[in-house]
Amino acid sequence: MQPPKTLYLDQDHKTLVILDQTLLPGTVSYTPLRDAAHVWAAIKELKVRGAPAIGVTAALGLYIEMKRIARETPDITNEAFAQKFNETKSYLSTARPTAVNLDWALDQMAVCFEANKHRQVPEIIASLCKAAQSIEADDADICRRIGQHGASLLKDGMGILTHCNAGALAATKYGTALAPIYIAHEQGMKLRVYADETRPVLQGARLTAFELHTSGIDVTLICDNMAATVMSKGLVSAVFVGCDRVAANGDTANKIGTYGVAVLAKNFGIPFYVCAPLSTIDMNTQTGYDIVIEERDPAEVSDLWYTQPMAPEGVKIFNPSFDVTPAKYITGFITENGMVFPPFGI
């Protein structure tokens, strides 16, 4: 079996349909997004998440919003249409601040709009459709290529540890960190995967374990604080993680807890690989200190997955969504063009 599809456009392109990942693994349910506000909320609320999927969702969401505006305002001028485009693009970019793929995809749509802004509105919409669908198709191809390069590092029987979810549910297909595992599985390799639960939103438990188990891949779920024990027993041959932004010096933002896993891997002499499209390398961000880290609702820590609160009422809670792993702990970056090493362009 394959994991359920992350997102798709409906037949008449009025609606972007996403798999609501807040309901997994217990419920597989799809949610229609009909305008920019729906798209923004879906990204913000983690109904769709993972850097590649966020970028694709934003691009397709921008397209359906512009199509909706044109449908509801048939006499709109090119100037007014351009203003609406820029407003919508700016609005969608505020949904999540850390993932560079969000702005990257929106910028690609802006390039398309600029090249076609003097054409008739229906022609502009058609070009935006083509650009958004190209971003979606490219994501699947890029993830497959990341998987092929990563799989070349694997051998039958190896144990792989991963943190958070950077698999098929975080992209249009394959994902990033799990792509090498999927490709190796297709090639007939037998691997053992250890999935950190990834507190506090439990993407490892709810998503990574779900999609790998569904795909028939040997996966064992562990609590985040068990990684050191698993490594010390010699069960882990390599660590594969995804990321949301890479600074020019190689410092990398990924789901909270990744930094600790990287330090442990270094201690045990285990290769630590970051799997990411080249678009995730942000040349405008010089070091990890320059990456804006999203802080989320404290209730994710105290209440979200419990029938009653698991912290005393009124206690202070710190809930950063990401941490930054210094480049010195990263063995290499597996991209669609192969392994690359920082610093990038410095």
C-alpha cells in the first residue's frame, strides 16, 4: 500500500483538497480549501505541513484564489487584479515564518504573474495554473531524486533513525528524509526505521509511523528521549532528517528536537544527513542566528493530546516549533543534485 495522497485540485479547479493531517492516524479525511483564508488556516493549523507540501499548497492556493476573484469579479481590470495578487501573496506568506519553501513557491508564482500581467485575465489565470502545477510536479521529481541519491548510501539491514515527519505526507510524493527509505524499499532492501515520536505535536508517532507502516516498511516508534539508548545499542547506522530552512553557512532549522539528535549522532559516530531540495537553502540567511523561529500555542504541550491537562494551570510553557542545528553536526545535505556541503556561496 501507499500513504494517502497529500493534496489535489478538484476537477474544475475551484477547490484545493488536502488530507487533514491533524486527524491522523485515526481518521483519513480530506478538507476542501476554497479561498486564500482556508489555505492560510490549513497551513497555520498544520492540517497541511512539511516544507515541500507547504510550498505546493501555497502555490495552488494562490492560483485558486485568483481564479475565484476573477470568477466573482468578471470585469476586474488588470491593475486591480495585480493588486489582489500581491495582497494574496503577502497574506499567504504570513501563515508560517520558518519554512523557506512557502515564500519560494509564492515567489515562483509572482515571476509567472509578472511575465503575463499584460495579458487578458483568463490568460493570466491559465499561466498561474500551469506554474502551480509545475511546482507540484517538480516537487515529486525532486523528492524522487533525493531518494535515489540517499538510497545509494544505504545497505540491506541498516537501521535508520528519523525525527518528525519528512515523508510522503510532507510532500506530494516520497518526501525528503524518508525518500531514500522508500527508494531503497522499492529496490528490495530491508531496513529498520526508528521514528522519534517528536513532541509536542507527535508528527513521528502520528505521521511517520503511520505512513511507513502503511507502506509495509519495518518501523519502530520510540519516544524522543529514547534516541540515545537506541544509538548506544548499535541499532542506528544513519540519521535522516528533513528541514525547513538552511542558512548559507549550513546551519539548519528543523522540527524541535533535531539539534539534540544531531549532537547524539556526533557522539556515537553516526552519520547525520539532512535531506532537502536546493530551494530550501536560503542564501539571504547567513547563519542560523538569522532564522526566525516560530513559537506556537502552549496548549500543544499541555492539552492537545490529553483528555485532561498534563501541566499545572498557569505554569509557563515555552513551545518553539523548530530548533537550529549548527552545520558542524551535519555530515552532508542530500539534495536532488546529490550531496552538497556548506558553506553555500560564501
